[in-house]
Amino acid sequence: QVQLVESGGGLVQAGGSLRLSCAASGRTVTSNDMGWFRQAPGKEREFVAALSWRSGGRTYYADSVKGRFTISRDNAKNTVYLQMNSLKPEDTAVYYCAAPAQRRVVPGTRSEQYDYWGQGTQVTVSS
């Protein structure tokens, strides 16, 4: 059973930084793609970033976070991170870690392409 547990959310001022963590169990973070999504109140869940399982760990980002957010993993801790810099009020959302059941050629960017989800962690950016 794959379990994902996020942590690291909180309240931060615009321009600040946060690092989210996603601790995985039941599977290693190198065995498949890992993704981050977010959902703001009244909006659909949207793709934020993904990390390929392939050697080298190619990364993918939504245009809205490119250059500000960085996805990475620590194989020894079996944890995936989302470093968020230059945060904006529009980044306010619940952030979810996700993983697919099957390997893909490239990581998916749609929520329906992921099978395992964490409980989410709230990120609030004040202006």
C-alpha cells in the first residue's frame, strides 16, 4: 500500500519561501514519477510540478511556477520536496503530493493520471 504524507505548509508573506515535503511509504520515490498538485478554494486541482522516475530525474513545471518552484527528491529519506520561492498570494492553495500506479514515458500533468494522493497541506500567502 503506497502512502504519501505531506508536511511543511503554513502562512508566509508574499515574496517568502516554503519547502513542502512528501514522505512516501510502500514504494520508493525512485520507482515511479512523483507529482505535486494544488487546489485553491472554488477551483479545480491543478498541476504544479513533476519529477520523472528516469535516471537524471527530469523535472516538469506549470508555467505559473516555473523559475520559482523546484521539485527534488532525497532517495535516502524516500521523500520528495517542493521548494517554493518568491511566493505570491495566488499560490495560496492546498498542496497535494501524488504518484501514479504505472510508469509513464513522461510524467503526467493531469490529476486523473495519478493514483495515490497525500492528505494535502495548506499554503497561505498573504499580501
